[in-house]
Amino acid sequence: MSEQHKLLEWMYACDEKQVAIASVIHVEGSAYRHQGAQMIIGAKGNCSGMISGGCLEEDLMIRARSAIQTMTSTIVNYDMRAEDDLGWGKGAGCNGKVYVSIEPMDLNHEKTRDIMAEALRHVQKGETLFRVAGLDDPVTKSPDYYFSSGKGLTEESTALDDDIIRSFQDQRKAPVFLTSSAYDRVLVERIEPKPVVYVFGAGMDAEPLVKHLGSLEFNPVVVDTVKERLNEEIFPEAAGFRWLTPDDFFQVETMPEGSYALVMTHKFQDDLIILNELVKKQKQLAYIGVLGPKKRTRRLLSSGRIPNAVHSPVGLDIGAEGAEEIAISIVAELIQVRRQQRVLTNSEKAVM
């Protein structure tokens, strides 16, 4: 998940020497966050991420400090269903029971930084990684292990048990607990790269859109024929630029599987070429959105019919007006699509 990607970056860049990773591994009933949510807590008190709406974090920070001091991992469950203070002490009444693993990590370990740097390089290239963390000695005091497509990124990780390696073949599991002949409990989680969003059109209305996309764990790539608009001064949150005509773009660009595409050049002929090419790739794309009314979108399509894969008009219907509000409606729809995909891939529950 992109959240794990962000937390991996935070750990690599932070000045904390020891941290604890809190992971939601199982939820019974309803909760603020779902299975897979994570938070990192440093020994100095720095933290990144949240696993609830704020009702668990205070207790987690206390438990995290204890885990760091003893370098011992643990699993804690929070029963949020009680409306009084007889449960775990908060009386939140959220109708759910949340299981959280807390695993300490020594960032001073001689190989930890190298392993994390290698993992970041792979995920930034668009690869999906899997992290293996042992929750019992002797793994607890060692660095985590990262895999790409079942292949270990380090020599040490390739020596892990065969049953752990085989678990990577089922990408729907995230995160899960496994047992192996080597270790009693092993946490396996998936780390996905940030999804690429191709923004076709570098007009002024794209500026707030790219800003929000970049701040919400998307990688926006701006495509336009006007070179003067393609720069970091105008689009500081952009992950890349493509100074190409629509025909040239589809000849030279390989769009990663699961990419998002937004058509908003405001040029009918350019939009026509772009949209019809995107429709050809609809099975490999996570989202295709077209700015403007349905009537215009139908005119753009050679078939005159809008496929189910095409969102027109783009964005959630929140009555948005102006570039800022329209950008928010578009990003909200992309978040909705991303969450729906996560529900599909995480349909299997963690093994307790």
C-alpha cells in the first residue's frame, strides 16, 4: 500500500535510532482504520501515521516505548465495543475489536539502512514489495527482510523458510501472520508503489489537482504539448513531465499497470486521440476520467458510447465550483477507487 511506502520513506529519513511499528493485523466489527493501517513511533517521541481516530494512539505510544526498551514485540487487542470505561479504558463505543502488533526495530543495526534503501529503490521503480518481520527471537533484533516478486533483496532474506517465500504468491494477503519451521510468528505485509496518475493537460485548473494528488500519495505525471507549462515551479508536486503530442505519447510511453488517467487538455482533437487510446488500454488502467459533460465525452469516442471504465464527468458529484473544488472532487473519486481496489485485494482475513 502507498501508506506503507510513505512510512518506509519516513523511517529511512528520520533521525530516530529505534522505532516501533504498530500494525492493525485484524479487525472484528467496525473500526476507524482497517487491517493494514500502520503507525511508526520513535523512541524520541516522533511518529508518523495513525491507526485510529486518535483514541488508541496515546496508549500505543506507551506500549511502543516499552517494546523499544525491551526490544520485544507484542500483540495487543483493543475492544472498542464497550460504551463505558470497563473495556480497555476509553469507552469509545466504536463497535469493533482491533488487534495491533507492535514490533521494535533497531535502525542502528549495521544492515538495516542498506536494506531499507534497497527496498525504497525497488518500490520507487514501481515494484510491489513484501516485508517479512519476525515477532519472536532471534528475528526481533535483526533487520526486516524485503522481497520483490518472491525474490529476496538481500542474501540473508533468500535463506528464509520456503513456506514464507510461497506466501508471496498470493498477493491478496496483506498483512498476515505465518508460522514456519524457523520462526514461531512472522508478519508478512505488502508495500505497493504510489499509483501513477497521468494528467493530460497542464492548464491552470490542473495546478490544484496535481498539488492535492501529490500530497495524498499519488504520483502525478503531467502531459502537455506546451513546454513552458511543464516545470516544477508551476507543478511542484509533479512526479514527472511529458512534453509530447498525444500520438507521440502513446508511441513512446509505457503506462504502468494500475495507472490512473485524467483527460483535461481542453482541446477537442487532443482529447479525442487521448481518450480513444486510453479506452484501448482500459483493462490495464485503474481509472479513466474525462473533464466535461457526458455529451462532449460521447462526441470524443469513436463508438459514441461511454464504456463503464470511463468516468464522465470526472469527480464525485459534490456540487463543486471552481478549479480548487473540482480538483478536490476528482481526487476524492480517485481515493474512492483506490480504496475499493484495496478491499478487493485484502478480502482474506489475517491468520491469527
